[in-house]
Amino acid sequence: MVLVLCFVANISLGSVLIPWLDTINSLWGGAVEKESWRHIIISYRLPKACTAIIVGSGLGVSGLLMQTLFRNPLAGPYVLGISSGASLGIAVLILGSTFASATTAALLVSNWGLVGAASLGSILVLIAVTVVSVKVRDTMAILIIGLMFGSITAAIVSVLSYFAPAEQLQRYIFWGFGSLGNLSWIDLLIFMGISLLGMILAVISIKPLNTLLLGENYARSLGLNIKVSRFLVITATGLLAGSIIAFSGPIAFIGLAVPHVTRQLFHTSDHKTLIPAVILLGSIIMLICDTIAQVPGIEYTLPINAITSLIGAPVVIWLLVRKRKMLF
């Protein structure tokens, strides 16, 4: 019920305030007071609200997977360097387009060009981490290697940024703010398909994840194939986090905080409960943040990354201080 209310509120509120009844009628094909409202809802706000649900649930689940795999409460969906790889792909595309002709640059720096560059960058990093995960026995070593990949790509991005013109640098910075409102229905369907595949792999990993909570050595003694389980979890995270970065940019906070909030609210470490709860709570929080970012009644839209951090970080701090114990 809360998710439905947040969904309808997200569609109703914005620079143009649309009554709730007209919003519901537009969704169900009923009569609305102004046809322009129907166009705004169907073409712009409904895809953005659906994107918010996919992003919130995907980041929440991928963050949960990483925190369980590495037994680290500070692990998030981007800890493997996927975000850094996507950022490098975008940086090479945007900042490198300076050396291309105007027509070629416009073609490269299109929506699909950005999606392709971010996907390629994150896929390359994911392949490298996956290869390492098969070779390395220690899970913590994979975490450190992922962080090193992130440092390398960040260094390359810094060099590219240093030599980039101001206009291209500004465009790269705007991409880093994150956005939920740039997807067409075709983009959304592709995004949804990739995310669904990642969710299926996450659900398949529920039993191995619960076993890993006991520790790798004990899990291995129970007959769990650590390398296969690790591969499944990393692949699921790569599909979820990689597709989100490609289509919406690097959205902050959600993947790190939502699993913690869910554990505190549900008082469990069982992934049979946590994964559906994280999907629900991540979707609700993302819809609320996007509604606030729209600044209802005003034509401005705030960066979604700023809202997710400003709203979410104090909530997590309050929960942890109040509980005085972090469930894991």
C-alpha cells in the first residue's frame, strides 16, 4: 500500500501539479480534466516512476549481496569497481569526443552512446573481477582488487578531466549527478529485462548467501561450492548495478543504506525475507527521493544523488544510534 501511494504521489507531483484522481484515471485510461496531463503522465512521469522502482530495488539487492559476500557493512553495489569502469567509459566518450568532428561527436554522445560506453566500461571491469574471483581463494582479496580497479580507473578519469574543455567536463559532471528521467519506453523495457535477469540470479543465490553468513570455512564444510556461489553473486550484482549506472548514472546511498535499514526494521539476516523486503523498501525510498527532487510546484529539478544522500544518510545514522547494534 505504501509503495502504491508513493508511486501515485511521484506521478502526481512535479512542476505541474496533477490531481490524484486525474492521475489514477490517466493510468486506467479514464477521463481527465486536461489531455495535456495524460501526455505528461504517460510520456514522462510514468517511465520515470518505473525507473525509480527498478533503480531502488536493484541497488538495494546488489548492495545486500555485496555486504553478505564480503561480510562488510560498508560494502555497496559499486565496491567491485563497476561504477568506476562505467565512469571511465563515459569519460572516454564525452571527454574524448572533443577530438572528433561535430557530427561524430553528436552521434557518440547520444543517449544510446552513453549507455553503450557505461555498459562497456562496467562489463570490462566485471569480467576482470570475475576472472580474479575464480583464481583467488580469499574473498577479501577480491574486495581489495575491486577497490584497486576503482582507483586505477579514477586516476585515468582525472587525467582526462584535466585536459578536457570546460563544456565537455560540465557534461561529464552532470552525468555523475544521476538521472531517472531520460528513458523512453523502449529504453525502460531493455533496462527492465537486464534487471530482471539480475534479480533471478539473486533469488537463486538465496541459499548460498544464507550459508555464507556462517563463514566461508563452515559453508565449505557443508558442501557449498564457494567459487560458483561467488560467481553467481558477482554476476547478479554486475547485471543490476551495471545496468543502473548505464541507464541512470551512479545513484548514491541507496545500495549501501537500504540493506541496513531493512535489517533493522525486520530483525533478520535470512535472505528469503531480506531480498523481497529490500526490493520493496528500496523502491519506496527511491520514489520518495525522486518526488522530493522534482520540487513539486517549481520548474527546477534537483540532482537525485544529492537528495538520496541528504535524506538517507541521517536516517541510517539515527537507526544505528537508536539500535546501538548492527544486525548482520
